[in-house]
Amino acid sequence: MLFPTTIFIFLFGPIAIAGYWLIKGERLRRFWLIVASYIFYGWWDWRFCALLIISTLVDYFVGIRVHESKDPIIRKRWLIVSLCTNLGMLGFFKYAMLLMSTWNSFVGWIGVGHTFPNYEILLPIGISFFTFQTMSYTIDVYRKKIAPTYDMVTFATYVALFPQLIAGPIVRYSEISETLKNLPKKLTTENLNLGLFYFAAGLAKKVLVADRIDYYIAPMFTNYLNLTPGEAWIAILGFTIQIYFDFAGYSLMAIGLGHLLGFEFPQNFNSPFKALSVSDFWRRWHMSLSRWLKDYLYIPLGGRNRRAMALTTAMLLGGLWHGAEWTYMCWGAFNAIGLELHHRLKNVPWWPRNKVYAQIATFIFFATSIIFFKPRNLGEVYVFFSKMVDIPGLFLFRTNVTPTLLFIMAVGLLWGMIAPNMVELVRVRKATPKPYWAVILGILMAVCILLLSETGPFLYWQF
């Protein structure tokens, strides 16, 4: 089940939220959230709820065993149990097909060896998110940063909480543990206003910008061989804007639903198109994943003391986290090179200091990296790259680029580069909702609901 659907907006969402506030007794309310979350997750395929149960049970018991054990070796063994379970599930469902196809290609090339049958392994939605989330719990318990919960229901609620279950933000237990232990008694006016505000703004980003851009550029990627160099650039720039508004829109809706349940989730995007460098960009983009990679991979691998190796490993695995394709690995490597170059060159005298130029250059860098992210294989990447460096053809366009597409892209670009983001308005600038906000958001919601039939799936739900 996805947020921008009539069944969620008019049926599941209202019932789940209203039932949560009407039920008396904290334990029953947690049970309600668990049941609602499993219905939400199992709506697509109920069989994959078993993976959620396995991850929950393993990390719940591992957390307790790690906490109670005094022997460092035993504590580490229990941690390995958690990591192997979660990474094993993630590896099988997400990467087994890549490994088998790569091996088959290698065997076919050398002409010796056995090949794997062409299995089709269905990828469970959101598996990358909830496995990383539960692993963060056991790692934090192992590091003695948090104490584990001895309440299975509380932990199951943390793992399955439906607003952020399938596409984040990746919420750490410490960020919502107090709310989980002491559920709020009533829905405050502030949380109601913020919840509706964030949800409506996120829905507008998804439906009015991301999906409208996708309507025009999806055929361009399908017929990529016939694109002119200028159209190839438009397709890549359009997808760059689309993926930001799609994922940032989802994150805003998740944060809004969290407020409607009395939870405050961490911010996941902080206007990444305003970034002045590659490093600044990755502090603003998919912040919950960036922090996860930094705290659980980059720093343990040496951090600044072994920056090049730690950075490359973190970004390569970050790329692979997005999907089982070599293109994602190349995307991670491209960003790792950009980050390392920025660290090495940022203090040289001739490095540009103009903020406008730096902002534009950072956006162009990220958009260029999308060459590895959107195309389905390295062959398509080569075609796009060869077209985009064809300087004489940059201003040659056919009928693929319409004024409507350019207008929507311009609106999205200006919105992302200039306007304050919604979380910044509330948490940093302390803006309070005004009556005319309700009118504007109400109109946007009405327009979005009318367009729900044309809404596509979230780009990140597949991860």
C-alpha cells in the first residue's frame, strides 16, 4: 500500500490513526499499530511479513543477549548473528540474481563451468530500510549507546511502524524510544496541524512535480537511442528533479503521519539543491542513510584517518544498497571520487568561492551522477554519456521536450534551490501555520486527489 492512493487517504489512514487515538491502554494501542503496520506492509504481498517477523524476533533477542553478556567475545558473536540474519535476507532477495547473472556471464565468456538457472526472485518492498533500522538497534546496544527494550510489543512497534516502514526515514530506536514507552494520550492541535501540513506538502511534491515530470521523461528513457544530446540532458536533469521531489515528498508524508500518531521522525532531506559542495550535498540528501553509513561504516573503517578507503567503501556499499546493478556501484564510486576531490581541492587558492557558482556546480555534479543511477545497464550509461558530451548537438531538440515539461522542471528547480523546505520552516524558522496555509494546502490536496489515478509508485519503495 502506498500513501498517494485513495484506499490509504480515505480508508486505511483515517482508520489506523483514529483507532490509535480511540483505543484505551498503551499496550493495546501498540498492538493496534503493529496490526495496522502489518496490514499496510502485507497489502502488496502478505508472505513477506515473515521477513519482518524474523528481523524483529532476531534483533529483539540479540539486543537482550548482547546487553546481558559480560564477555566481549560472546557479545560480538550475538551481534554477528544479527548482522548475518539481516544481511543474509537482504543479500538473498536483493543480490542473489545479480551474482548468479554475473557468474553465468563469466562462465559463458570462459566457456567452462556450470551456470545457474534463470530464477526470478521477487524483491520485498522496503527490505533495505527495515533491515538497516533493526541493525542500527543491535549495533547501538552492542556499543552501549542504548539499553535494549525488554518489551517485545514495544520493539515490534518500532520495527513495523507503517509511516516509515517501506522507504524511511531510517529511524533509530533512541530517536523515538521515549515516545514508544510513553505513548501520548491525545492528539494535540500542534501535531494535527503539523501532520496535515507535512502530508499535504509531501503529496504535492510527489503528485504535482515528480509524477508530472515522469509523464514527460519516461518515454525519453524508453527511446533513449533516438534522443538528441540536448534531449539526453533534459531527461537526466528532469529525472534529477523528479527523484528529489519523489523521495522528499514521501519523507514529508512519513513525517506528517508520524506527527498524526504523536511521533517526531528525523528530517530526511534538507534542501540538497542548495548544497555548495559534494560534501554539503551528502549532509543534506537522504540524511538518515548518510548518517547510517557514516556512523556504522565510515567511522569504524577509520573515518578521517583512513578517509580515502573508508569513504570509497561507504559510497560503494551505499550505491549497492540502492539496487543489485553494477550501475549503482558506479554511481557510488562516482560520488566517492567527487567527495575525495572536494576534500583535496577545497583549500587550494584557485578553488571557486562564489556561492551561486558552487550551488550550480554541485547540482550539475549530482545530475551527472544520475547517468549511472537511472539507466538500466552500463550499455545505456555509455549511450547517455556519449550523447551528453556531444557539444554540437546540445541545442538540438525534437518533439520530446515540451514547454510544459520545461516549466515544471523550472518550478521544481527554483523550489529546490531557493525556497525553504517545510521542515526548515517549522523546526528552524519556527513558522506557525496561518489560516491561508490551510486554504492553499486544501486546494493542493484536492488537486492531488483528483490526479491520484495518474500517480506512479514511489521510486524508493523498491529499495
